[in-house]
Amino acid sequence: MENKELIFDSNIDKLIESADLTREAPTEEPYRQYWFMKKARELTEEKSRELNRRLTFCVNTFGCQMNARDSEKLVGVLERIGYVEAPDENADFVIYNTCTVRENANLRVYGRLGYLHSLKKKNPHMMIGLCGCMMQEPQVVEKLKKSYSFVNLIFGTHNIYKFAELVVAALTNNRMVIDIWKDTDKIVEDLPSERKYPFKSGVNIMFGCNNFCSYCIVPYVRGRERSRNPKDIIREIEHLVADGVVEVMLLGQNVNSYGKNLEEPMTFAQLLQEIEKIEGLERIRFMTSHPKDLSDELIEVMKNSKKICRHLHLPLQSGSSEILKKMNRKYDKEQYLNLVERIRKAMPDISLTTDIIVGFPGETEEDFLETVDVVEKVRYDSAFTFIYSKRTGTPAAAMENQIPEDVVKDRFDRLLARVQEIGRSMSARYTGTVQEVLVEEQNSQDTHLMTGRLSNNLVVHFEGDTSLIGKLCQVRLDECRGFYYMGTKVG
């Protein structure tokens, strides 16, 4: 929607109401989707009268923050068209927003579908929808068509904006509706979204990935990089702040390469500087950062910022230069360590977290020890450690010298033990200090406690009441218990 004012929630409701169903659906987006939202609402109201109750939905999200943000959009549409949220999958419309980064994510979905089938037998009105990255794999769709014919709706990552239109197709069709796009260059703004938290929100700044790491399926399922217009991003965040948001998480597969495909190129660092100017916004987070694209300009902007959180997720994947080359990561061990040194020099208090893959094809014991060496040198606050998962369609899946399972498991356990030991030590360095905390929720295990998050992403529990939720307050960190703190509110 280049050069158009963004349309926000209250206006979306008016535009849905004004849609003329006596005419054909418009061709221009997002107005076409408003027409289909009104049409879908008619259909759900008719079904509700028939059943003498409101229709219910359940959206289950697998995977990353990008998927979580997409699910908020699905929920926004479902609530606009007359569904109410159910506490579990025993609902009239169940949607799985899927991940496919690792094979066990796919297996989990297949397992859950068996359970949904049993629920559908008891509720013939039930609809089942599948979307997200897993649906972009052709072999998955073929398997679903063959073995899971009770599924009503299948769509992918590129056409999520068409959700209302696809719901109408599913509600008026007795057979499986499938709409998968191989790729897209479209970005459609101005669709409903229902935030999980009123005080913080994810904001997509770009979509897709151009990196083609040899183990990763993401570029094949999320498509090529495309950046949103910076003016649209700024307007969206301004609207969120006006609606009570104090923290945003800027989302992209590789935020550091933001802006390269814009008509008027803008770097990610420049975008951050513009976002920082937004009055009322207190905190800025972002992920994920690819080390090869993390510039000195970005380090300088982070260093001088009063709003960018002191946390940087910097995926390593492997400490071996040889394995990094096979992974097509475009940096080596020394370059990574040099980058960390520059970051720490500029921001000594920064919290660094990472991703590490153990057991990549051809990984020797020496390669593994190089990874441990980087962990020792960098001293991450925490690390997500993964056993290599072969993904069909990626170059790594066809590589020779796949590592035996018992060898990988031994390395994984050794690495995890060291990562956790260092992480506990790093987390404890703030003990006794007073830190600013964004209070997120009431503690689920002890209602006398509130749970909040520091700028560096560490969690702290402290005595308080629900009036603090969404507010920033000062908390003394009394005791570190591994990867979280017990604290006391001060002031």
C-alpha cells in the first residue's frame, strides 16, 4: 500500500460493515478481504442460529515469533467474523499454524491431527485448518490429501492475508480447500490482529530470507526477502503505542538485511533510529540477527540508544570454520569472535544469546571442540542448542558423512552442560542491582508474585499485584536461581 495512510482497527471495522455484498468482491487488497470478512460473518451467524450458540475457535502456534505474529492476525480475523476463542481444541474451528524447521515439528502435527479427527467425528460442524511453513512443502500437502482428507483448509506463508477469503471457501465447500503459493512479492497491510499482550507487540519489518544456509528450509517456505515500507512500520508502531504498547519486537528472518530491496534503500540501523523517536515507546527488541550482516553502524546505534534493549540474539550454529563453510553461513570462527569483541567493547553490559547445531554432516570431534571453544570465549547468557535435523530439499540433507545418533547425543549433552553452567554464571552477575522490569503477568504458580522481564531478557519474579501488569518498575534482584531472579520492587 505504497503512499497510502495505514488503516487501523476502528477503521477496519467500519470498512467491513460498509462492504457491499450485493456486488462482486473487490479486486484491490485489503478491501477484498473486508468484503470476505463480512461474507464470512453472515455464514457464521447463520450457523450459530442453527446450533443456537456462538461458534468457537482455537489457534495453535508451532515455531518462531514470526508464526506467533501470524497467529495474532488469524485470531483478529476469526473474532471479526463471529467466532469466540475456546480454551482448547474442542472447538468448531481449529487451526494449526505450523513450523517445519525440524522434522519432529512435522511429526508432532501429524500426531495431533489424529486427535482432531476423533473430535471431528463427535462434532460434524468442526473445521480443521492448517497453515504456516510446513504447508509450503509439496510432499506434506500430498500426504495430507492422501491420508488426512478430513482437513478442510490448507494454506501457506505467502497468502495468509487471504485468510478471510479462504474461510469463506472452506465454509461453502464440501471438499478440502488448498491454496499454496510458491513465492510472492506482495505485502498486504491493514488486516485485523489480536495481540496476546496489550502492552507489547511483534511488528513485521520484513518477510522471507535470501541466505540459503545449507541446513535450513526457511528460504524455501518463506520466500525471498522483501522489506516493508519504513513509513508503514513507523505508523503501525505509533498506532500500537497510542493503544498502550510500550515494547515492540521487530521481526524478520534476518533483520540486519532490512531495506536492501526498497526503492529508497534504508539500513536496519537507520530504521531503528527512526523508531526510537516515537514518543511513548519505551523498549525496542528485534530478532533474528545474522552475524554476516551485523554492521558497525548498528552497533553504534545500539550503544547510543536509550530504548533498544541490551540483548542481542546472534546465532553461531557452529564454532568450526570448516563446518560454517559447509553450512553456507558466510563468516568464519575468527570473524564471529571479532564481531562479538566489537559488540562487547561498545556495550559491556549486553546479554548475548545464540543458536547452535550439533551433529552437522561431517562434524568431527575437533569441529565440535571448536564450538565449545567459542562458547567458552563468548560466554553466552543462554543458548538454544539443537541436534541437526535433516530437512528434505536442503543441500545438507544430501551431504555424505551424516553423524551417528549416539555420537551426536554425546556431543549435545556435553555442550548443553557447559552452556548451562556458563549461562547460570552470566545471569548471576546482576545479583544485588536494581533493574528496570516490564511486568508481563501474574505468576502462574504463586499468585502473590508478578513476573517481568529485564532489558537483557532475563525473567524476574517479585511480590506485587496485577495493577502492575504492562508497567515498567524498578526491581532489586535479590537471588539468581539459574536463569531467573527472585526480586523486590523498590520505589
